[in-house]
Amino acid sequence: MSTASITKVTRKFQITVPKEIRESLSIHQGDYLAVITNGDELILKKLELPEWDEIFEKVEKSASEKGITREQIIEAVRKERKG
């Protein structure tokens, strides 16, 4: 189902997503939207990003299958951050 609405660009180049669209797409404060241009069209697409816990769980599972411990991961991150 398509929905069309008009919104105004503010002097800080911000726009408001109309309430009926926010509600229908379950868009909440802090959510991420991809901004895509297609010719003279501007497309906003809601992004479904995984939670950090979900990411860490997958990384730890994969590492465990390869015999890599959490301590080894933490040490590798520390080394990388120090340069």
C-alpha cells in the first residue's frame, strides 16, 4: 500500500515524517533511515539493524567454532585500537 504526504524542509534541512507514516512503519526516535536518491526522487527506507547483543552472540559463536576465546578477541581489539 502506498501513502503520499507533503512535508516541509526546515532551515536546518530537516524534515518531519508524518505521523500516519511513522505509525504505519513503526518508526521511532533513534531509528535509522537510509536516504536514497533516484533521479529527482528522494526515498527514505527504514533500516532494521541488529542489536549489539545479537551481533556479539553471532561473533562469539563463530569464534568458538574456530577455537577463538573471548579473551583473544578482546586482546585483538585492544591491539588494533592502539595501532
